[in-house]
Amino acid sequence: MSDYSKSVLMGQKIAFLGLGAMGSRMAARLLEAGYDLSVFNRTPDRAAPLVGRGASFEDSPRAAAAGCDIVISMVRDDEASREIWLDPGRGALAGLRDEAIAIESSTLTPAWVEQLSLAMAERQLRFIDAPVVGTRPQAEAGQLIYLVGGEVAVLERVRAVLLTIGGAIHHAGPIGAGTVMKLAVNALFGIQVAALGEALGMTRRSGISDADAIEALSSMPVTSPALKGVGALVAARKFDPMFPIELVDKDMGYYVKTAERLGSNTPTGSAVRAVYRQAIEAGFGGDNIAGVAKVFD
Ligand SMILES: NC(=O)c1ccc[n+]([C@@H]2O[C@H](COP(=O)([O-])OP(=O)(O)OC[C@H]3O[C@@H](n4cnc5c(N)ncnc54)[C@H](OP(=O)(O)O)[C@@H]3O)[C@@H](O)[C@H]2O)c1
């Protein structure tokens, strides 16, 4: 990056709240691009690598958000998001300046995102939901795909920042629409991976090795690119976490709950969620999504 573009970015101050597997990688991209970054994480130790590279750590979301132009949250679930933004003493909302733009990037329920947007609207703050598709390698490479809900004018104000972290942005509709789309994407992915595990349970018992079955399936049009990637991991028995089963279960639960709220049926999603719960009960909750195949071993 040239000194000139760095000096332009230097004018914008960003807070990043939540430095887990995804948040730490997304925040690192902002630092690399030259943004002035303040960070918060509930467990402060996880911030150390970013602080070592120039981020300033603050001991509450409120302190991290203070004086920032853009505040991004990337935490586990609805409860964590509530704590990060709305905690009466420490929450980021209380620290936001009137001109700031708030971005919620975690995978949450649209019901919660709508509640959060009302809290933002009470203070006339600009807000978008901007969950991401992709996992740790895509976060590291700046290749996440954003699904955004909210006003286009607000999205345009933060587009350059989002494109530091992601490679594409889809505007899905009003507040909450990005989150609805994200749950649809994860449901499709979760359903496919569970179905792959189930089908391999049958092929294996017939005497076909997983490697042979996956090689054949990978050349079939029914196998999506994402499923091919997971198939290779199952064939290699590589289950180290990228998108852990505990988070898949959370997202399948949010999908079913959201569909119910909208009056839509999810017989497939509900049945598949039970498979991920079974994986958690069997002790595979920390494994990557591919580990659900072990339920059918
Ligand atoms: N992993 C993926 O492939 C992937 C891909 C796309 C989207 N997502 C979504 O992105 C979000 C983050 O995922 P991740 O993989 O980074 O998860 P993670 O590694 O488990 O990190 C979770 C983050 O949330 C924080 N947190 C949890 N409960 C909290 C609370 N009550 N108050 C404040 N902070 C809290 C954690 O803080 P501590 O460090 O203190 O625990 C940590 O910073 C989730 O919504 C997930 O569904 C994940």
C-alpha cells in the first residue's frame, strides 16, 4: 500500500469487537490495510497478537467504540451481541459518537438484529447487518462474502472497509435481510454436509472406500463446490475446526427458529439439526463441520 493511501485511511478510526477465530483474522486485515484500530475481546489475551501489530486494546466495548467512525462486532450469538452492544455500563452503543456507523457481522437471528436496530434508531445511529460467508482461510485472504441488510446509502459509506475484509458484497434488502440470507446459506451447507455423511455411511458398508466414493461424487453435478471441499476433508479424516459443529448447530437452530417466526416449515432443517446435536452429544462439537460424518461411521 502506498504512503498516500495509508494516510487517507489513517483518518478513519475503526473498532473491532470480538476477536475469536473469525474476528481476529478480519481485524488483522484492517490493521494490514493501515486503519487506526481499537479492539475489544471478552478474554483479553486473545487480543495480544493484534496489539503487538499496532491495535489499541480497550477494556470494554464502550471504550473501544468511543471516538470511532465505524464499529464492527463479530461475536458468537445473540446473547454475546446483546452484551457487546447494549450492556448498560460497558456496551458499545453508549460509546458511539452520533456520526458513527455500527456493523453487526456475527451470525445471529433476524429477530435480535431487528431489536438491535431499534436501539440504534433511538439514538438515530446508522446501522447495518453484514454477516459473512466463508471461513478462516477466506477471512485471512480477504475473500469473505458479505450479505448486507440495511440502507444502501449506509452500505456505500462502509463499502471500502468491508472490501478490505471481503471479496464481494451482496445487498440483500432492509435491516435483517443479510442475516436471513446468511441463515439460508448455512442451512443449505449444513444440510448437504449431513447428507454426505449419511450417504457415505451407506457406501462404506457396501465395501466402497470413502476415498473412492468421494472421488466419484466429486465429479457429479449434484455435488456442490463447497461439498467437494468437505468431501476431501472427510476422505482425509481431517476434522480440525474451521466452522465448528457447535456453531453449525447454533445456526441450524437460528434457521429453524427464524423460519417458525416467519410461518415457514423446516422439516429438513429440523431433522438435520438433530444430527448435529447427535454429533455434539458424541463429543464432536469442537470438530469442523466435516466431523458430522463420524455420526455415521
Ligand atoms: N467459524 C466460521 O467458519 C464462521 C464463518 C462465518 C461466520 N461465523 C460466525 O461468526 C461469529 C464468530 O465466529 P468465530 O468462529 O469467530 O467464533 P469463536 O472463535 O468461538 O469466537 C467467538 C467470539 O465471541 C465472543 N463471545 C462469546 N460470548 C460472548 C459474550 N457473552 N460476551 C462477549 N463476547 C462473547 C468470544 O469471546 P472470548 O474470546 O472471550 O470467548 C469470541 O471473541 C459467529 O456468529 C459465527 O457463527 C463463523
